[in-house]
Amino acid sequence: MRSGLAILAPLGLAGALVSPAWPAGMDHSHHHEGMAMGSSRHAPIEISINPEARVSVALAAPFPGDNRCGRPINVPIKIMNDSFITARLEARLVANVPAGVRLDFRPAPLSGKPEDWREMTITLAEPGMKDITVSFKARNDIPDLGGRDRVHFLIGCRTP
């Protein structure tokens, strides 16, 4: 079994400047089993909160394309809340945070409904690809030791 990160090639500068990266052999498909597909909205990030209130995160759709440096990149987030919790959902950059990367995610209580939506913005100060890891947690939740509470991706921008 390989160790380390398997980084997929970016889609190109003209397309969505992002690609997933996760530990080799890690299967994220379990996050989507049994999810209702009733919504026509698509989110690059899907969060699944199980009945025990454990948070799991997966990449689910392409990120917004044509990202410009210095401008916020809006990233929709779909939340499947199987525990019906109403705790605050929080996000933060973790691991080796690249210089010039800013994350804005306003923690707010979840509605308790089976499906919620949030949005985070990522601002990149300089052109080029950035290797980013974002960790999510419900307020007062213990972080997942297996890393299922975080999502890892590459994202880039170009000068305006």
C-alpha cells in the first residue's frame, strides 16, 4: 500500500483550478451512500454528520472556476445532518497552511434539519496552486483521529 498523498492533476488554468488530494487508498464514496439527491444544487464539499454527531467531509463536485487572486472564492457546502444536531459548525485551515491563504467561514448553529447549506470563502493572495486542508467540527466535538473531519484539495488563482 502506498503512503503519502495522491495528488490529482489540476483541470487546467482555464477550468476549475482545483483537484482533490487524499491519502492513497482512502475511499470517500461511503460519505454518499444513502444520501437523498432531492436538491438540484451542487456543492464541492459535502459534510455528513452521523447519528453519533461525528463529522465526515468529502469532495463531491468541481470547485468554482476562473479564480482571481485577491478575490474571495465562494464555496458552497452541503450538510447532511443525520443526528439532527443544532450545534455550531466550525471550519479552520489545518496542517501546513500556505502563505497568503485566508478562509472565511462564519460558524452558525445548524437548523437540525436533515439537509443544511453553508458557504465558505477562500481568498488567495498570490497566483499558483495552493495545497489546502480544511477541518470541520460541530461545536464541542472531539476531532476525528482518522482525518474524516477534514478535506484536502489543491486550488489556484490567476492575476486579475
